Amino acid sequence: MEDESEDPSVIEENYYAFLNVPRNASNEEITNAYRRLSRVYHPDKHLDPSQKKEAEILFNKTKRAYEVLSDPHQRAIYDSVGIKGLQTEGWEIVQRTKTPQEIREEFERLAREQEERRLQMRTNPKGALSVNINATDVFCSYENEYDYDELVGEAAGESGFSLPTIEVSGMSLSQSIEAPLTVRDTLCLSGQLSTHNGVGGGSVNASVRRLLPNRGWVEAEVGAGNGPLFGVRTSRVLTKHTFLNVNGSLQMGRRGIQPAFMSSLGTQLDQQTMGYMTWRMGHQSSMTTTLVRQTKESHLSVSLQFGIPHSFASISYSHKISVPQEIKVRGVLRAGTFGAMVEYGVEKKVSKHSSLSAAVSVGVPNGVTLKVKSGSKSCILCNSCASDCVVGCEAAGGRSICDGPAGPGERETTSSEQGQASLFFTLRLFLNLEFNCLSSWISLFLSIICPLSKYSHPDYDCFL
């Protein structure tokens, strides 16, 4: 429904006529008119309740007209595009020396941006594009002593130098969009395509969400891809500080019907601390307990999971440093049945909506991973167990895995919905970290200090 202020039939108020001054009136004339009318319309000069209420309305209009016409910048905007120009956001960054024509052009630009933001809020488009690239040979090539082409080249007296091999092992693309049907009902359409090592797949999903009057929502989903998919999600606020999310689905494929279930209970422990308990059933069953404490300067998350096939404990901490520019340092420690992993990184804000970050992850048996990300807002990079270098671009509103499950009124964010205009680059060095001698411990220490140095691993002599 359009706002009444957009109706052309509505008569726009004339501040000059209200103050009874000409359009070319000087600041002194405007001030004298304001003082004269403010004495007449001041609520304290009227004893009758009805007259006092009307006088208060007229006094506020007089004050508003004076505030606009006494400010040269606001007066120039009002003279050029009227009251609607004053209601448009973004004028605070516009130069005050613009001509009326430039002000009109600026108003049209701001109006277009405001309409685009309104449309984006309604449709909430989210997308992701990623390319999996194996660039191991760039940093540590594997010498095959039985390589026929190399042996022939050496026999002919040719140099054994060859360009490193870079392989594209996979690619994935996903997109989703929402369409409001009514005030309470929303339709969501999403699709996903992926290929890895020559094997591809895809899916198309459609869901309808309805807001419930009891501070909750329910969503039904159907999909087609690797067999039909049927799912139901719901969320409800139980008390003032407690909510519950429930998600169930049935995937029909070649292996039969595969059910999945997820239930998450969240509660606010204090003003800055949230606690979550999540129970998952299906292909990977687990019970997870998470504590998240977030302040203006720091974010701490502690998680403990027991499940099949993996159980682990993790702790993540990030801290903002505001001098001289906003910088965020982050560290993660995770250990469990799959092994152990330590990650450290730094993020710097380069503009109002963009940031640049770099992180190094060292783990067993995963090896060393370098992550470089630039974009707006945080997003979840690829799985730490991935074995390829990943270059991708994501556009969405994202959540971090350390933020805990989604809160009330939020959907559980999928991998295709994370990040916003985000470009990430993940580089994995395949290091066979075997802690059977002192040199391996030294190698691990040096890889943490300088992961791209020549001391990557004693077994790899390609950099020595």
C-alpha cells in the first residue's frame, strides 16, 4: 500500500504562505514573522483546552517552517523540490553549495536509491557463486620421477621447468528471492546448481511463510532435485527471553526416504549473553550447546557438540580496535574426534560498507589454509575440511557460524544465503603434518608464523 504522502492529490503545505512572507524574503523578515506568530500561537496564551490544543498544532507548524526557511541548505532543498525533498534520507552528505538544478538531480538520485532499498527489503534477493580451484602446484609441486614427458625432455637436453598446474575442480551457483503475497504471507523461490569433479546436480525449492499472531511463524517447503523434498519450519517465542525453532524435512531419493529433524531452544541469559541448545537428527545427528556473548567491542562464542560422526569443542573470540581505524582481530580453537584446528586472522574496515580480512587456519589432518575475504558484512567461508582453493562471490545477508542458531523470526541460514556482496578466496596447502619428530613441530610453528614461507614442511623440499 502506497504512503499517503505519495498521493499527488494531497496539497503540499506552503511555508512561505504560512509565515506570510514572500519567497525572496530575507532571514530578518523570516525571523520577525516567526516571532510574531509564535507569540500568537503559543499554547500558554490560551486557557481553553480546545483552543490550547489547536494553538499547539499551529505553534509546531510555525516552528517547523522557521527551521526550514532559516537554514540555507534546507531552504534551497525546499525551494527546489518541496517538502518531499526534506523527507528524503541522504541530504546530510550533500554539499551545501549546490545550485537548484544540482539539488533537483541529487533529489532524484536519492529517491531512486530509496526506492531500490525499499524494493530490496521486499524481495530480499540472496545469491552465491563459487568456483573451486586446486592451486596446490603453484606453491608445492609434486615431482613425479616416472613422468614420461619430463624424462623425454631431460633426454633431449631441454630444461625441466614447467608451468604449475591449476585445476578447476568444481563450481556452484545459487539464488533465492522473496515475494510478499499479503501482510502475513511471503513466497520464497530458490535454486541451486553445482558440479564437482565432473558430477553435477541441482535443485529448485519453493516455500511459503506465514506470520502467526502469537509472535511466531510457520513455513512449508517443497523442492525437486535429487528426488522430491518436503519440509516444514516453525518458530515461536515462548517467553519474553526464550524462543524455539523446529525444522523437519523428508528427502526422497534412490536410497529411499531420508528424514531430518532439527530443534533449537534459545534463551537470553542477560543483556549481552545468549544460550542455545540444538538437537539434530538425520544423516549427521548431534546435540550442541552454545553460549554467545556479544558487546560493542568483542564477540565470544563457546560451543560443545556430541554427535555422529563427530564430537568437538570450540571457542571463538573477536575484538574490535577502533584506533586509528576500525580493526577486528579474531581467533578460533576447535578440537574433537576429527582432529584439531587453530585459526587466527584480522579484519579491517576499508569503507562504510566494505571490509578486508585475512585468516590462517592450521589443523590436523587438514593442513594449512589461507583465507582472504573482501566484501560487506561477515559471511561464512567454505568448510574448513575442504581440500581445494576456492574463489567465490556471494550476495546475501549472512550470519556467522559462531552466532548460534537463528533467533525468533529468523530462518536458519543456508550456505547459499550467507554473505552480502562478498568476495572470498581460500587457499589450501596440502601439508602432511606428522608429529613424529622435532622437525615437524618446528615446521608447524613456522607455518603459523609465516604459512607461505619456505619452511612449510620438512618433507616438501620444493621451496628449499
